[in-house]
Amino acid sequence: MIGIVDYGCGNLMSVANSLEFLGFDCFVSSDADKLSAAGGLILPGVGAFPAAMEMLEASGLVGCVKGFTRPLLGICLGMQLLFSVGEEVRECAGLGLVPGRVRLIDTELKLPHIGWNSLSLRGASPLFRGVPDGSFVYFVHSFAGAAENPADVAAVTDYGTEVLASVSRGNVHGCQFHPEKSGDTGLKILKNFAELCV
Amino acid sequence: MLAKRIIPCLDVRDGRVVKGVNFKDLRDIDDPVALGKFYNASGADELVFYDIIASAEGRPLFADILRRTAREIFIPLTVGGSINSLDDFDRVLKSGADKVSVNSGAVRDPSLIDAGAEKYGSQCVVLSMDVKRVGTGFHIFVKGGRVDTEIDALKWAVEGEKRGAGELVVNSMDTDGVRGGFDIELLGEICSRVSIPVIASGGAGKREDFLELFRTTDCQAGLAAGIFHSREVEIGPLKRYLAENGVNMRV
């Protein structure tokens, strides 16, 4: 059973819809005990980094997410929160599960980076098993993580500069793009994650 | 690099798709969910659902369509039609929309753009505009194109971006329905003034029109309805044609 962390931030329904479509059981909850007992957690997120961290803290779920030892997947802003520090609006501590900072994308191109972009896979993250290099996924963001440890980088994309698209560090995974809005490629990535949780 | 997008638009009235739909092999040819699934399988990069009447009776039907679509189709879904308040944003987002398209509601009360962007983020707010040439300028029209607001469309595009719209849909009434190509002049003028993505609408009649659009303007996406419904242009072959001609597509 996969728990979707409900801290008042993000489109939980489409994540739940996609897992159900794939035939995996999931639940949406803000209850730390229930979430801690899940086979895997998904941390969604939309909006600005400091506001989302405040809401996660106000929900009393920071400890639950940080201490989770089974597979964890942050999506979009949820991936950014995995990092040590965010620079959006103001410098703000993140969950610190992936060493690195979240910065405004340094590109000549228009921001937000919105639309379908192709993945360059790095390393061998279980998220991308069976996903061809160059597959397109759907992004909507202006900030992106910069991982301190190159081994944590699972995929990048090119938007006038190299942009971090996915991280995997032990049980902790992140997708800057929206797998739940990335067609068949996104469903494959979610299926890979869900299978880690069984 | 970012791919250019091809977006079919489904106008929905009382739960059915309007505009000549010509899908003989679909059992329920004017069911928006069935048509949405077909387009998703054909490679559409996004779907736009437009609630034509948004009458009291039609609303639950429309919400049900959005919910059913969101359970089966996993690409971005934009919803428009009679969006006049934050309650309307809330209603369609809760039913499964990812982005909300505002049009005449934003002309009546431009602060709707700011309010939507503040509450849901700019990525969620699409400003859609119906534009027609009047004299030497471009004006914004409302009420299905019947009423000239005398608002300068180029200025309105800039104001929309400033207020927090994340994307613009520019529908040229001069080229709409003519099928002689997109309104390159208007689209070029708007693209040069804003930095948010511009989605071109109105005028596509053949695949070459999309190639011209992406070669001669900075538009991020081409939107059409009738030519896709009638299958005069099919999305899969269209995207392959564009990719073969050097346009970066998700194929």
C-alpha cells in the first residue's frame, strides 16, 4: 500500500488516479502513523518551497517523511523538498535527504520550464528500468535541484542548460517532472516505483 | 530540448463533443472521454476541454466527464468555459483539471488572473483570448466573438503575463474556420511581447500550417479542433511529419 502525503499542497488526485489505473493500492493521508506504516510514500507538491516546508511542518509530517525507510518518491516540488536547502523566495532548509541546493534554473530560455522534455538517464535508478533514454516527460517548474553527489543524479534534461530531472539515493527518489502527467512513460516510472514498494 | 506541443480542443455541450466528429471506428464518437482517450493514444501532448454552455444542468455532466477523463488519461488537461471566479477554478481543478483557461471572465475582471495565479500558481492559469483585426489594430472580442471590447490585444497579452498568467492561448478570429493557416502576423506580434508560452489557435487546415507556425514564430504549441475531429489531419502522422522536418516533437 502506497501512502500519498497530504499536507495541503499539490494535486493528489492525479497521482492517486494513476496508481489506481496501474492497479496499485494507495491512500491519501495526513496521519503520520498511517503514512509511517505504508509500503512506500509519495510526496507531491505544488507552489513555493518555503510555503510547502511550512505546511509540511504544520502538518507534523516532517519526522515521518525524514524517518521513512521504505521507498519514498518526491514529485515536482516534493522532489525539491528532499534537498538540504531551497533558494526560492528566501533561503530555507529542506528535508536534507539528498545533499544539495534548489536554485532558480540558470538559462537564457523562458521560465517556467513548462512542457515535454527528453530525459538523459544517468546511473541505474530502478525508477527508469525499461524506460528508453530520450523519453519525453512533462515538466512545470522554475527551480531545480543541484545534487552535491553526482551518484545521486538519476536523470537530467536540457533546457539551455543541464537541468536535474530525477534523483535516486538509497530509498529516496525524486522526479522533477510529473510522472502522473507524462503519458505512458510516466506510468512506467510510477509502476517501477510502486513495484519497489511491494 | 523542449518539444513543441500539439493540442486537440474538445468543445463539450451537455456532455457531448460538438463540431463534426468523424470517428467511425469509435463506438461512441461524441463521448468526450472516448475521444480524449483516442487523442491520448494518438500522441496528443495535452487536451483542452471547453465547457460550451456551462449551464446549471450541464455542470454536473461536465464535472463527471473531467473526473472520468482524469482517471484514464495521464497527460495535462486544461479546462475552460465560463470561468468567472476562484470558485470556478476550484470546481474544475477538483474534478481533475491541471490548468484553468480564463477568457471573458478575465476581461470583465482582470484581477481574476492575479487571484488564480496567487492561489494555484501561474502554471495553472491560462489566459485565452479571441482576437480580431479592427482598423490597423487587434482587438479582444468576447461573447463568442460577438462583442468588440476595444481592448488592444497586444497590450492585453502583456497585461495577462504581468498579472500572472502562465500561458496564453491566442485564437485569431480572422483565420479561425478558414483553414488557410495560423495567423502568423498576430502570433509573431504577441510572441515578441511576452516570455510565457504562446499556444496558437485558429486557422490550421493541413499539416504544413503547423510547420509554418513552428518555423516562423516562437509559439510553443498549436491547438485545433475541427481538423482533428474530422480526421483531415491526424495527430500521430502530423507529429512525425513535423519531426521529420526538424521540429522537436514528442514522437
